[in-house]
Amino acid sequence: MPPQPDTLDLVPDQNAVAAALQWLEGIAERDAWPPKLGFGLSLSLDEALTNIVDYAFDDPATAGTPPAVTLHCRQDGTGIALEIVDNGRPHDPTKTPPPVLAASLDEAEIGGHGLRLMRHYLDELRYARSGGRNRLTLVARAG
């Protein structure tokens, strides 16, 4: 079996999230990540990439540049940085406040809670826009 690459190029379609999660799972297994670390990064990647696939791109038939997403996983002695780079419309999720928590289940509204989960599992969530690309970095520290 070939080694698991630390970069993955994706077409942002209905198969992108599943392919990305499988890729990340392969890295987690290869490097023996603690279960909580792998779970938090997988959940965060799922949330971020689902939003990118669903909302970042105009109709590919009318777009000038084909939609593209690249994932980079970098590790050092303190943790893991997972960078999601896309050429979709600009959006900084770090500036989006999470919705107010409902007092009861009856008052709860669907949607908007993914960022709350990401902030719970991640140590840092960074965004930058450069060269016509969004760069969202998910950082989780081991331990």
C-alpha cells in the first residue's frame, strides 16, 4: 500500500467530504493519533468542508475557473494543523458568532452550531484570504 500523502486535491462535489474524511482517517491511523484528537479534527473537517462544498461556489457551468479544494496536513511536536484551501467566494467563518444556545429543545433552531463544535475541539481556527483563495486552518494540539 502506498504511503498516505499529507496533501489532497478535491473537486468540491457530493463525494468531496467522504473522500476528505477517508484521507484524514488514513493519516490518523498512520500516525497513531489519540482518538479524541482524530474525532475533533474529523468533525471539524466535515463541518468546514460541507459548508465550502454547499456555499462557496457559483454554478460550475458559469464559473470562469473550475472549483477546487486542497487539504494540507502538517504535524509537529505540539499538534496538527489542517489547512483547507479553496478558490470559492470569500468567507471568514472566524468572524461568524455562534447562535445563542436555546434554553430548551423546543426553542432550539437547526443550523449554525457547527462552528461551536469546531471551537470546542480545536485549539485555533484561523482564516486568511490570499491570491483569490480562502485558507482556513484548523489547529488541534496533542494532549
